[in-house]
Amino acid sequence: MSKSLSTTEDVLSTIDTSSLVDKAEKKILEYIQVNQLKVGDSLPKELDLSEMLGVSRTVVREALLRLKSIGLIESKKHKGAVITNPDVLGSFKKIFHPSLLDKNTLKDLFEMRLALEIGIADFIINRITEKDIRELEEMTEKIVSGDTALPWNIEDEKKFHGKLYEISGNGMLLELQEMLIPIFQYVHQSGILEKPIVEGDFISHKELVEVLKKRDADAYRKAIRIHLNNHFARILA
């Protein structure tokens, strides 16, 4: 028995017979945390886990399969189950479809995207380059009006705002943006937001680029907030 196992007897103590796979999964996760296992470290063999948890190898195998499905472990020859760097958003991608989410969740995601757009202002200003500015300017020249349902084109939104998230330098934020844009569009078109789209103060994509040229985070934060005014007006009382 390895030293790390012997120091975690309480963590991997025998569990009761209800929801065995759930409990085994939880105990294995606790083991990983208590022993501070890192990427590349191996878990005990299935037989050892089975004996320590007091469950069958079938239960342990199912618990490990769950951890594999979220990218937390992988099987390696001669090493068994090894800790990996999980794809944090991987599981979310599978359920990020409007038909799988209820009204309240969709509204929460809508609000989250608005918060992210404003929250990344400092990262964008700190990391934007002249090349980025030129690319954004080229995009604004090609942006067209949306259809009768929405005053914007979804593909233009993806490209322009996707570029902003790319400039922020945060890969996870960029992934989130790609996942949130289709939901954002759906919420606008579905009737979930009871308030209509109305005309008011607005800063265009082209005007946003002009603000970005000033390299002023506060000014950009105010500008993107005005750019999103209509969205806030539809979600807030």
C-alpha cells in the first residue's frame, strides 16, 4: 500500500450500499483532493480501490468511467488511471442548446454574457494591438443590418465580439462566448424577454473601435455598456 493511500483511510473508508457509483465517484474525488494529486499522477488500481471502498470492481469501474467522461482521468498503458487536465467547459458544451435549458437558465446565461462583455474591458485594452485594431476596422466595414427579427446579424456578432474575446487573451472566455452567442440570439427571438427591442442610445461596432483606439479602459467600458443598452433594457425592470 502506498504512503498516500495509508494517509487517507478516512477518505476511502467503506461506504453504504445506496447509490454506490455516486458515492464511489465522490470518494475518489476526495482522494484526489486530499492527496493533492497533479496532472500525470496515477490513481490506485481498480482492485485496490474496490477493496478500500468495500464495493465491487464493477462499481469502481463505472465511477472511473464517469471521471473519464469529464476529462479528469485517462487510461494509460502500465499506469492505469492517470490524472489529466480536464476540459472544464467540455461537459457544458453538450447541454448548451436552448431546447435543453429552461427559461430561467436561459435568462441567466443571457445576463452572464452581458456581464462578461463589460467585465473584460481592462483585459482588452491592456492587450490590444494595432493589428487587432485593423482587423476590427475591416470587420466593421462588412457588418450589415440584421433581419426583421433582430437589428443585427448573428454571424457579424460572432466575428466582432469573438475577436474582442480573443484579444482579451483568455481562452476560456473565448469558448464561453462561442457557446453563449447562439443562446443570446435564441433568447431575443423566443419571447422569453417580454420587453420589445426599442430604439435608444446606441454605439455601433465602428464607434466601439474608435474608442478602443484611445486605449482607455473606463471609456471602453462605458462605450460597450451603451452598445449593449438595448439588451439591458430588455432584461432589467
